Amino acid sequence: MRGFYIGRFQPYHDGHHAMVDRITDEVDELVLGIGSADDSHTTHDPFTAGERIMMITKAVAEFDLTTYVVPLEDINRNAVWVSHVQSMCPDFDVAYSNNPLVVRLFEEGGIEVRQSPMFDRDRLEGSEIRQRMIHDESWRDRVPSPVVDVIEEIHGVKRLQHVSDTDSLRRYTAESEDLDEPEVGDPADQ
């Protein structure tokens, strides 16, 4: 049986890893869908699809499980999202998710969905890990060691700190538009 598990994996962390470990008991193969694969270099989505493929591939190598890591671009059309996923991935028999919208869409598409409890959700949340990176706080204990290696190799913390720097964003905008005080929204919204 082949399973499907989707996430943004920004970054792939110990909560994701615990979920994959749990799934390995139920399937022979696993498709890991990288959601929002077309987004990168923002505080919400700092890592590219290729970087996330590296993180996941290296982290799941410890499992005795055939895995396929597939980047999935956002299409922003929920009614056809499941068929989009199916067109981009190997066939799968069961999907794993706790996201209410994803569960609903797969169920409407006739796909069995299995949910599981979140693993240490307060500590293992992507937004919390990214904030820790931005503020030079401890984050390495929340991701598998191969993910730490990838993030260090790509200078991911420095990138995240740079794209979250609203002062440099204001300075760039002011210089490019010759404005003294440009209106700039929250970088996390961009």
C-alpha cells in the first residue's frame, strides 16, 4: 500500500519526522508532497522546493521505506486541488493529514484519510522554529540532524534573518521608489 503525506516542510521538523515514522508501520511506500513548492525566500516560506527535497530525502533515509518526494505548486482552486495532486504524484491509496481543509478535500475526492495526534505541537511548529532562527534562539533540537546539515549548507538561517529584516525592506523600497517613508506591510504577508 502507498500512502501520501503533504506539508510545506518549512522546515521539515521532528513533528513531521514522527508522523513519517508512524506512517511507516502502515504502508509499503510513501509519497511526500511538498506543498507551496513555488514559494520561497519569505519568512513564511524561506526554503526552496529543492532545498526541502534535500531535507526530506536525507532525513527519511533512516527508514526502511521507499519514498517519493514530489513538489506541488499551489493552484488556489480547492475544487480541483485533489486532481492536481493526483496528476503530479504516483498513485496512492491513503492520505495522511490533520489539516481540516485537506481532509475534507481528500474525502470529497473519495480518498481515505487517516489522521493522527500532533507530536509535541507547541514545540514542533514550523512558524515557531522559523522565529527561533530569526532571533538566533535554539532551533536545532527541533529538526532531524540531516535537516540541520542542509539548513547550514544553504545558509538558511542567514537567509531567513535577511528576508525578515523589515528595515532593509523599507530601505530597499524607499531607494527603488524615491520615497522617504514607504508603506510596507508585514514581511510575513508577502
